[in-house]
Amino acid sequence: MMKITVIFTQHEESGHCNSYELLNIIERIKPTVIFEELSQSNFDKSYADNNLDTLETNTIKKYKINKNIIQKPVDTFPRNR
């Protein structure tokens, strides 16, 4: 059986809501697929172009260093950031 875990963040670091703490959570969960709240264009800006950083993308970039994961952007429309 597959397990789905949903993690909510506020997109900006504040107190314990930071990339270090989020990375600790993700490392405990050990996901093989991560659905990201990003449009395809912002996904490309973040990972291909390295022009967009968020709390989540910074965390996932660190997690990917030692893990082979599948990433899926799930926003259906572009957002300006």
C-alpha cells in the first residue's frame, strides 16, 4: 500500500518554519515522489535555471543531493514570485 504525506509550509522562513527543519521532516519520511506547489514555469526557474528560491525548493535541492526522487509540479497556472 502506498502512503501519502502532506506537508504544509508558509513558503517563507520564520522561526521553526525553515529549510533545516523541513529537511529533517522530509528525511524522516523518505519520499520517493514529491509533488511541489509550483507551476511548470516556476519549477523550471527553480531547478533548471536556478532563478527561483523558496523554502521548499531550497529544501528539496538539499534532499536531492543524496536521493533519487521524482518531482512533479502541481500548480495549474503560472504564479509571479
